[in-house]
Amino acid sequence: MDRLSSFLLRRLRHVHHREIRRLAVRNGLLMMTTAIVDGHVVGRYVPAFDPSHLTGEAERDRQWMRDRLAAFLINAPQDTSGRPDLLSAAPEWPAPLRRRLPARNGADDDALAYAVRVVAEAGEALAIKTMATVLLLASAMEESGVELRDLVAFLRQPAGVFAVQVTVEGFERALPHLVEETAFVPFGPYVGMAADFTFVDDLWTYVEGRAKRVFLQIPVAQTYRPSRSSMRAQLLWALAHGSPVLAVAETYQGVPDQVDLTSDVRLTGGGINITFLADLLEAVYGCDAVSRHDGLIAVIDAGALTLDDLAIAVRPGRPILSSIEALVGLAIHNREERDNEKDKGDAASSRRLITQRPSERAAQSSQDRSGKGDSASSSAGKRKSKDQPTGAEVIQPVPANGETPGEGRPPLLVETLTGYGAATDWALGVKADLADYLAGELAWSAMSTKLLLSGPPGTGKTTFARAMCNSLGIPLVVTSVSTWLQGEYLNAVLDRMANTFAEARAQAPCILFIDEIDGIGTRVSASRQYADYWNACVNKLLELLDGAVKSDGVIVVGATNRPNEIDEAIRRSGRLETHIEIPRPDIAALAGILAHHLGADLDVVAKSDTQGGVQP
């Protein structure tokens, strides 16, 4: 193993052990005292348990620690805001390990230091993928001729741009996870924001109760990559606010040109090879074990392996021979599967859509659509996409002088609704503007046509949309996020969203009512599980709301019970920028609601109420 790889792995273990010691102090397993030495504050850890139970055999003592004191080595339960749950029971000390103050004579110093080291090693839970990511990063630095001191210097300064391309499946997720979930990268901790970064205005932000440095993660996969103009806007905003930018690629497509051409640090590395496997096995099993089995390692088809394969095959505590045999078998299996896929063509592509992650399925589907046949077949594919059912319901308006079908009462109108306050004013303003628009006197872009309607369940958000449909005299296209999510795969969900807006444009002028819009969620770091799925859904909705596709004549109303759970970018200017909350009805509003529903029967009720006395 070269010096850089060895150093980075040692740093990974060092920062991991440091976090374990701090956690042990919070849980009461260790105590820390501080002293000032030459102007520096130095911390000293000592065990809060009796270290005489340790035997001096490291492996045996680590297992003893895990068996008896595991509760002190894990994080306490947290509430919804990320703070420790104070109602949870604290770990209890076993009877034989009652706390005692450690002795202060020099003879016991070695024993105390050994006990602290055992605590850190017993809590170690480094994932093989994390270690492999560090080794791949070291290899990319070596191949690209980037010095560690230069990399650290760019990390220290604000608004550094980093482009990393390592052709290993899974690396695009693994590197952001390393940055966010460990303290490996200095000057952190970090939190990544993927795509449309413009709603974050701060260099640091609170996440899970901790202040974290924000960095912009550029989507690299073609399915999620923003347009050139959107990419430029994101970069300008991030750099203007001093936030680092990270683009990670695991394919030969590489990072976007706009990032690559402006990057401060550009790292390029190859895939998994025999040298890399030997280094990884050495980090887990030691140099001697690797030397004894170097012949077996040399025959592994390393190029066919992925990061997930490494995590499956190589596990701490497993014999090295078992790990090598698993790597050989997985490499053969992957190579045969890829060869079969090439032979079977489209049939294999369909099978992959079942087994791949959401991001891979969407990327494969996009490639299949774009790569088939001539323009005629492409047009047929587009027509097929548009013909897919969206689940939306189209409701035609009822004339103001008509009757609600099946109810025999006057139709709902915004003008006759009570208790809606600012929502009523907004709808009547749109009604006046719509008349000017239809007369050619007002441009659609000058109108307020996007509304976020919120309020507790039962306050009549859907009723308001139906009343607005009747008052404006235009169709109402009703859908919901849960209807969109009924698509089997990500590409089907995105198609349902796009096709719903297309259906609304075909009905224009009309109202598009999106219920349960909070179900679209918020964007999270791309390293989180299923982040590519949810981020793609949010980004697609942002694209549809932002006017990238002309939507003149479509009034968009989104309804939610939980407005705070909607991505901030959805509520930005140009999207659902007008937010009106419908409160629970007061006495006057309740009287108006009753009057509407009673209709002609109200006179009978009022008349009976004025009769003298009460009938027995």
C-alpha cells in the first residue's frame, strides 16, 4: 500500500475513533479532563469503569466491551428535531462495573490509556464501502498528480469547485456519503444540496441539530442533469454564497463541461484493479495475510466488481479465504450477466429495469428511448408516453344559473363561499384578469396564476377549487401526488407528472388542482437512500412549474395540510409563490356554511325557531 493510501486510511480510523470517544463521554463511559499546554487545550480521556476487568488481549477485550457495554457505544434515541430524547432510559451500569475514580499514580497510566483505546476500537463500525471509497480517492489523486496539501488548501477556502471521475459502479453515491456522514473531509461537517441550489442562502445551516457547511452537488447522470442554463444559475448562486461545488461521475460520460472547465481540483481515476483489491484486503486483514494469498488475489477479475460487491464479500471477522472466494464468484457472475445482457439485447434491458435502482432504471429507460430507430420511432414513443393514463379527473364548470348535478341546489361559487378570506380575494382577482386575458388585453405572464393553498383537514380546499372552476367558467383538472406515485418505476412517475400538465394545457384555459402536494417531499443529499428517486420527482415538478414548457392558460393550485414539509424551491417566485392559509371557520363562517347547505330549508328552520314555546 502506498503512503497516501495508508495515510488516508489512518485518518479515516482516527476521526472515527475520535467520534466514538466523544460519544462515550456523552454516554458516561469515559471521562475527559482538559489542560492547557503551551497555549493549547489538551484533552485527556480516562475510563469511568473499572479497567481491571481487561486482560490485555486486544481482541478479547474488545469483545468483552461489546458484550457488556454496547449501550454506551451507540447514539441515544433522538426526537423528530434531531435532539437527544430525554425521556429515553440512560444506559445502566452492570453491577460488577460500578464507577470508581481511577488511580492517579504513574503505574496505572498505561492501563488507563489501554482502556480508552479498547473503547474506541470496540465501537469501530467502519463500512467496507467507506474504506474502498477512500482508497479509490487516493488512487485518483495519484493518477491526477494532485498533492494532498493542495487539495486541503482548496477545501479551506470558500467556493472551491471539485470534479471527480472514478469509473466504479456505486462511487457517485459513495463519495458524497463519505463527505457527509464522516468527519473525514476537514473543515466540516458538511451537508450536500443536489440541484436547484438557489433556495439556500447560507454558507452554514443547521441540520439534525448541528451546524453544517453546505456544498452543492451537481447531478451527473444524464437523467437528472440540469439544463445548461439551470446549471449556470446553480453554479453562480453557490459560488456567490461561498459554497463548495462537488461533481462526481462513475461513468465515462464525465462531469458536466461547465463544472469541469471551472474546477479548482480535477481528479480522474480508473476502476477496481488487483492493486486496489490487495490494498483493501490489507486494510482489513493485514499485510501478512495478503502476502500469503497474493496468488489467489491475482486471478480475480477485478474489473467486473462493484462497490456493493466489495461490501458483500469482504466483512470484518470473516476469514480472508472466504472473502477471496466470494470476490472470485461475484466477478464471474457479473461478467457472465453482462455478456448475457449484450447477447439478449432488449430482453435483457427489460430484465434490468426490474433489478436496478430507481436512478439506474430511469437512466436505462432514457437511453433506450433515445437510442431506438429513426425519428419516426422516436415520435411514436413520445405519442405512447402521452397516451399513458395520468389518473387525473376533468370536471366541467356548472353555469351560475344552473344546478349542481344530482344535488338540485345552486352550484358552488367563490362569490358565495364564506370563511375563505384571502383565497376568495385571490380567486376573484384571477377571474377579472382571466377576462382581460381572453380579450387580449393582458399577457398571461402578468397574471398571478399559481397558488399554494394550505389548512387543516376539512377546511374545504377541494371545495374551493370546485367553486373556482364554476366562478371562472373553465374546466378543473384534479390530480394528486399519490396518483402520480402510482407509476411502477421512476420514469413512469415522471411521465405521469408531465402528462398531467400536458392534459391541462390541452384543456386551457383551465385550473390544475394538485392535492396532497406535500407528498412530493423535499430534496435531500444525493448520498441518502432513494435520494435520486425523490430528488428527481421534486426537480421534475420544479421544471413543470417554472415554465420551461409553455403553460399559458393553466392556473395551478396546490393543496396541502403540511406546508412546512414542501421543498422551499417549490414555493419560490415563479412557482407556487402565493401561499394562502385557510383557517378553521369562525362563528360567522359557520353560519354562512350552514346557510349555503340548508338553502331554501333555512326559512323553515328560522320560522320554527321564532315560534313561541317549545313543543313537549
